[in-house]
Amino acid sequence: AQTVTQSQPEMSVQEAETVTLSCTYDTSESDYYLFWYKQPPSRQMILVIRQEAYKQQNATENRFSVNFQKAAKSFSLKISDSQLGDAAMYFCALNIIQGAQKLVFGQGTRLTINP
Amino acid sequence: KAGVTQTPRYLIKTRGQQVTLSCSPISGHRSVSWYQQTPGQGLQFLFEYFSETQRNKGNFPGRFSGRQFSNSRSEMNVSTLELGDSALYLCASSWNLMNTEAFFGQGTRLTVV
């Protein structure tokens, strides 16, 4: 079975600064994907960034980057130059590569951006 | 390209009734999965369909069921509604078997009174 844990229920950051959201996971599978999703008040889950477990290089998407530590089963999200539009719930999620699509989500971190 | 479309957006039902929610995936996507989101339990996997076949089912009672049609559109049904079924129901679609990423709809907010 897979589990995902986000230990920070809430985080806040000043606009234009950098914030890191933490995520740890557990799986016995060797091939999997890790994701960060953003859920703004509109409720739609938006993919922020994806990391393939077989890739050692950390994924980067513009102001968003991850620190993927496979041995430690850690997957943190760094948001640089925070913007007001980044305010949302952020969910870390895990999906094994083969087999049925079944995302396992963490409990989420509510990110507040202070102007 | 249109995104994942869920209908209706909001629904109010009475205990004991049944409800059907609909999800139209992104064109070309053959996998549709459903999730229940509640403040207490978070996001929980309900089931997933690929090419009209249920490939996986979460730990939910038999009152929760679903199906997928030949055009990949999916429906989920909840019978004998309970107050605890009040939740945001999210549908996600993906295009391949490799589960590279899932695209979500805006959800259906179900309130059971």
C-alpha cells in the first residue's frame, strides 16, 4: 500500500519570497510518479509539477521546483518569488507507473501569501 | 481542447435518495478515475475505468458504483444516500496506461440533507 504524508497543515509566506512545502511518502514499488497539485478556491485540481522516480534530476517548472530524495522518500516543493495567485491548497500525490490509475494524496498544505 | 467536464456542479439530495454524477474526459483520454474529497478524510480514491473496464476500486461500500461508456464518458452512482456522503466528487482523466498525469474536472459538490 502507498501512503503520502504532508506534515504542514498551513504555511504562509510574504509575497516575492520563497517557501518550501514538505511531503514524505511510502511505497514498496520502484517505479512511480510523484506530483504536486494545487487546488485554489475554484476547487479544480491543477497539476503543478511531476517527478518520475527513475529520474535523478529534480523537476523544475518556472518558479516551482522539487527536491526529490528517493532513498529518504521525500518530495518537497519549492515556490520561488511567491505570488498572490499561488495561494491555494497544495497536495502531494503518488501514483505507481503500472496498473490502474490511483492517485494517493497527502492531507494537503494550505498556503497563504501575505502582500 | 476542452478540459474534463463534470455535471452537475452542485447537487442537493435527501437521505435515502440516489444520485448520478457525470464526467466527460478530455478528448482521447481513455482512463477516468473518481475521487471523494471531504474535510475529514481528505482525497480518497473511489474507482478507475479504462476502456469501459473497472481496473481498480477503492475502499467504499457497494452503494458507490460507476461505469464507463464507449466514448469514455463515465458516471458514478451513489444509492441510499447518507449524510456522510456529502463531499466534493472529483473526476480525473488520463490518456495512457502509464499514469503520467491526471487532469481533473472542477468537481460536483454533493450535499445530502
